[in-house]
Amino acid sequence: MKLTKLSIAILSLTLFFTACTKKDNSLKHLPQSANAVFTFIPSQLQAKSGIKNIAETKVYKSFVDNMTSEESESFSKFNYIFNDSQESGIDLNKNVFFFKNSQHNNYNQNIGVNFQLTDSKKFQKLIEKIIENKKDSVEIIEENGIYFLMKKKKGSKHILAWNSETAIAINQTKGRSHNKYLKEFSANLINQKIGNSLASNDDFLEFFAQRKDISLWIGSNFLENQIPNQYKTIVQMQSPIKLKGIGYHFYTDFQDGKAVMESELILPDDLKSLIKEYKIVKDNFDERMLEIIPKNSLFNLSFAINPYEFYRMIKKLYAERQIDTKGMEQMLESTTNIKLEKVLKAFSGEVIINVHDVKLVMVDNKYDTTANPSSHSKTKFMYSVAVKLDDKDVYKWALNLFDDNEIEMTDGYYTISDNDGINYLAMVNNYILLTNDKDIITNFTSNKKLKPSLADSDIGKHLKKYPIYARINMDYSSYSPDIRNLLDTTYNDKFNVKTKLSEMRYEPENSYKAAVTFEFMNKKTNSLKQILN
């Protein structure tokens, strides 16, 4: 059974916009062997989107406008669903589940979707409309109160099964792909007891209890199951850590004025203990580094991760597996002419990468900001990279990286020239600064604090709480006139991103939990509504 783009679109739109009032869906139809689940409640998303009439949305209009006349004629048969979504028979006030499943030592793999029904007769009417021109190749079969939509020919990889309460669609991606197996598998999921389902997995239950508008669960055996069986033993032997036991929880919450995406890395207790023992993430960020970077920031990535402690932890893990890493280290050291441990010990871990401005630079002695800036100008990102380093010998070694450039020492800093422009490099005390802004390098070599600096910003405030942070300034109104004009003439902002978003932030809470936040200009309207309108 091969569904057309039109069929898939109809089902997708119907799933998204159906709204009902019954209690939450149980978990009993999810396979116990599922290793990934994506879930949401469509009526909840619909409420936050503020969409009452599907036909008024840009997504719907764009979809209809791109239809052929034949597709448009076929699509019109489903107008009754968009006028009253309950006519689909689908109950989506409950969770919809998309899952990935592996069985029999990864031999059988499939992906599927499970949703609940309010009226199986209305749902069957919808299905019959979708397949009315394909009845020579597909059929609906009823057995013991379960209906199956599948190919008439043997060797099918797809099936849709439903009874009076629930529906399950399966796409077999590996292993057995015959009609009998798919019927048995889907029927078992429909009839199975909750104790035999994914609800018996404590980690999944914890994830499901914290679910948001959109949620993704990656089980502890997901990574291991992605490795082909013929390579699994080799990977397990060579990997410094055991892949089994590593999971992931991801949640998206559409709030007024912002969308928050929270994530949590699930690790085995022994790996957590190792990370805690070796203190890979430092307790504090050196605030002096913040004072040499300008407060203005279009892009910032800052972190304090101890590379030497990470190296020690990996060496210990390899040693436990009786894997000798000396050969790899010696090969690297012979290429770089420096001891690996010396380099790693020298880097304290603090790094700041900051872009504080974007300028237009002349190309072929022409500078154009009005007609077509991209034809005679190129963008120049004004940046600074600060690194804390505790060994001047390593700094001298690092200078060799610029052997192919013109390099000259003046006024306490190096001027490095190449085809892309001029950069400046200096080391003061145990701080290295690389930048293409002469004012910043001059201030740095004078051992002065920038005013205002990154220490005075929200970035600095966060780094005092936890030493990892990233931010992108997406506030179009804060950009220079030249850059706004360049964006206007070069990029087609089809979805009006530049007038909607103000910034994106990556804010870890600890080594396992983090949040990515998209801030919107409009703080009063739900972010999903702003995205879709």
C-alpha cells in the first residue's frame, strides 16, 4: 500500500487539527521493544496555535496552491473533515505516538504511529475515500473485530489496522515484510495488555509524566540498535563507553513570547560517577576573560570544559577495556612535534567565541549598500576568540599554525595577514586573544577592561551560574543599516523570521540538562501561533 502525497497530507492535517474532550490515551498499544517515541496532543497544539479554520492558515493555502488540478479535485472530497474535524472519527485530544521499534536482535525493524478513535465507522469512511481509486491494489480485511488495510499482493511493508478504539499504522523497514506477519504484529499491539507494552519501562514512564507540547524519548538501547549487527562487536570493543544505557529526553513547550526546548541526557550511574569524579565541566568561569570581550554580541559561545580531565577519563575507560592508546598518541605527537599531555594541561578550559558586529567590505574597489550589496560587497564578521592558557611554550607552538600567513609583531601583538583580511593575536598573562578588531586587541595588550564588556551582559550573568552558554542575536532591528539592507536584498524571508524572533539561547543547567530558548519579539502571543501565522 503506497499512499500518495495527497493521502499523507490529508491524514496529517486531520491528525493535527482534530479536537476532542475524552481522557488521555493509555500506553498499552506501544510495543515494549520500542526504542524511540515522538508524541504530542493535536488539540493542545491547535489551541495554542489559535487556529480555528484550517483553510485560513498559510500552510494550508500554500499546500492547496501547489496542487495540480487533478489533486485539487481529489482534495475537495475531504472538505467535510476540515469543516468539522470530528467527522474524521479520530480522537486526538489524546496523545498521538510515533515510534521506532526493533526486535529479534535488530533483525526486525519498523516505525509506526498509534492514535485513538472516537468513531471507527467515520474513520473507515475516511480511509475508503482515500483508497477509492486504488481498490485494485489494496483491500480492507476484517478479522476478529480488527480491520486491516493492506496490499493485495504478498510482500507488503505497510499496514493500517484499527478496531473500535484505536488505530495503528506500521511501516516495516527491515526484516520480515509479508502480510501475515504485519497482521499478527499490528493485531498484537491492538490487543496487548498494558503490562506487555512500553508502559512497563520506568524511564519511559518518567519521560511521559513530564511531557510537554511536543516530546521525544530516546530509549537506553537506541544507540546500540543503530549499529549494524556485523559491526556491533567491533564498535563495542573499540568504544570507550558502553552505548547501552544512554538515553535522551526532549520536550518542546510553546509559551507566550517564547518556545522552550528542554533536553536531558540519561546516563548509566557508573558513567555519571566518572563525569563527577573527573570534573570535566569546571565549577567556575574565569570572569577576567569576560572583561576583554565587548558586551555587544550577535553570536556567542562560551564554555569552561577541562580537556585534560576529559582526556584522563577516556584513557581510563580505554584501559579498563585493555585498549592501548599510546600508538595513537605517539602518531599525533610526531605530527605536531609536541606532547599531547603538555597541550591539554596548558588549556584551562575557558573559551569565548564572540561575534560583535558584521560589516560590508568592498570587493573589486566597489562598495554597494543600496542596489545589490551582494554583488560588490562581502560580509566581514567582526569576532573575538579568547582562550585561557597556562603555558607560554604552547602559545609559541600554536604560532606555527600561522606559518603560511604574513605575520609581524608590533606593539605587543601579532598582525596576521591573509587573503581574507587582517587578524590580531596576543597573549597577556595567561590569556590569548585572537580578533580582527584592532581596537579590541589594543585594549587587551594595554591590560585594560573593556567598558562595557561581556561581564556586564546577560551572558556574563549566566556564566557565573554555569560555565557553558550560547546565544544568537536574532533581533533584526538591532543590526546595522548596511546589514539590514543586505538581508532584505539577498534573503527571501518567506516566514517573516526577522520580524518575529529576537534571540536564541542555549542554557545548560548541569552536565545532563539543558534548554534551548527561542525568544519572540511579541511577548503576549503564544509562540506557536506566531510561527504558524
